Amino acid sequence: MRITKATANLEAYTPGEQPKSKSVVKLNTNENPYPPSPRCAKVLKDFDLDKLRRYPDPVFTALREEIAALNGTKAENVFVGNGSDEILTLAARAFVENDELIASLNPSYSLYKTLAAIRDVKWVGSPADAAEIDIPKNTSLFLWTNPNAPTGGFVSPKKISAFAKKFDGVVIVDEAYADFAKMNCMALATAVKNRNLIVMRTFSKSYSLAGLRVGYCVGPADLIEALYKIKDSYNVDAIAQAVALAALKDRAYHAKTVKRVVDTRESFTAELRTLGWDVPQSEANFVFARPAKMPASELFAALRERNIYVRYFPGPLTGDRLRITIGTPSEMKKLLSVLKKLKA
Ligand SMILES: Cc1ncc(COP(=O)(O)O)c(C=O)c1O
């Protein structure tokens, strides 16, 4: 057979549905309901096509320097990927031997398990609600999503730091949703004493640029250098570099849209609780909520029939809840009125 066993046996990752119709209320993939900064539109409009004739900057110098400045670190401590998903793939190659394990919270971002399977190593999950992380000794990469997905739960940087200090492998704090949270771990990643902790961010959520495919990470120079060594030569295209840079520089716009999403999250959480739903406090741009009366799987299907897309993850840890992305206030109002009609 020409296909490796690991690939042939792989249970591929299933991304959230991307419906064709624009008229659906799409609350299933944690995208931002607001457009990217108007500066991104300007960059695209003015983009010099001649730049596409040539290869892009392989080490994304301008973008990297801006990320470094924003986070109070040096360019040598910054890596940029074709989405943060690419950084995860590279980390699984750079930091894990064939007989070592990849671990994460459980439940968490389900791609981690798939990445381990692609890499043909074992994945192990440590219960997300447990007081301590419990993983085998030969774990060499721990992917700590904070705020967590799909739960929205948040762990203090202090706790993550204490874990990293005791851990021999590499900790990647996946902060895809951190801009919606009160605190983050960036200061741990930029600390002089840090030897094994990387913080990863994305432009897909708070910057409204999921379609652009740009993510970045900050960490110790030797770990960052390892990622550069194994990446594709031109992993971030010229347009993506320019648009991401423009988005990053428009700090005021970013802060404004993040605040809108957070405000809507808080009011939507309160409304769901009034309906009798169980809604744990979320620090992300989604809530992971248990309906008051209807089973989550049935409600998921009923909403879909009404052109409202949310996310349902079957299974013992997640199957009694729906993950609902925070949209605009009018989208949430529409959803709430349907939930009331369905007596969910
Ligand atoms: C926890 C987490 N990490 C990473 C990603 C991937 O982000 P990107 O679009 O940058 O690849 C997602 C996307 O949903 C996510 O939920």
C-alpha cells in the first residue's frame, strides 16, 4: 500500500459547516460577526499586483516586528504561521519524538487529537475540570487552550506557569480566544527565565480574519528557531502578511469590536440563564450552554432547520450542550426568539 498506516486509519478532523447561503445565522465556528478593520480593505484595494510576481518575505519581517512590539518582545521570539493550525502541526513535528505523547485538556480543541494521529503518536487528555494536570511521564508537548474550547473556561496564568515549571516538555498556551478574556499568559512567554512555554494567537477570531489564515506564537528563541527550520519556505503569502499587519496596527478598531462581542456575550449569557439554561461563565467569543428542557442534539437539528447554525459535539463530556458563537446583538435576539418558541 502507498498510504501510510497512520494516514489510512486516520479519523480526519471535521471543521464546522460553512453553509453556502448568506441568509443563515451562522454561530457555529467562532468567527467574528464584525468586518475586519477598514485598513485591511484599503491594503487590499491598493495592493501592488507586481508584488505577487515575486515570492513573499519568507520571514515576514514587518509583521513579525509589529507583533514583537505589541507584545513587548523581540522579533527572534516571534513565529508566524498559515493560521495557528499550521503552528500546531509544526510543533507536533518539532517537539515530539516518535515514542512521546501529545497531551491537552479534555474536552478541548479536537484538532489536537487528530494532529497526534497524523504524527502517529499517542494523544492523552487530562480532565479539563480537574485541579491538577494528570499526564504520562513521556509527554513532550502539552497544548493548553486558554480560554478553553468548547467550554469557554479560563485558568489563571499562575496555574499554567506552575505547571510549565515542573514540565520537561514544551507547553503551548493556545490563546485563540484570549482577546475576549480578562487575562492572558503573554508575560509568561516573554519572561527571561522562560525555557519551555509558547503562547499562540490567531487573527481568525478577534481580528475577524479567519479567511486570511494567519496565526502567530511567541516564546523562547531556541524553540521559535526550531519552527523556522521546518516550515515551508513561504508559509505566509504576501497578501496575508500585508493585511494582518494593517489589522494589527488598528488597535482602536480591534478594541472596539472585541468590546462589542464581550458585551453581547454577557447579555446573551444572562438571557439564556433567565430561560433556565446552564451557562458557565465564558471568557471567549462563544458560550457552551445546556438547554433547560430540550436535549442538545435535538435542539441543534431544530435550529439548523430554521437556518440557525450552532455547534454540537456528541460524546459523554460535551453531548448535553451546544457551543454558540457570539454574533451581533440582532443575531442573538433572533436565536433567543426561536429558543423561546421551541421552549428549549
Ligand atoms: C482553540 C483553537 N486553536 C486554534 C484554532 C485555529 O485557528 P486558526 O484559524 O488560526 O488556524 C481554533 C479555531 O477554531 C481554536 O478553536
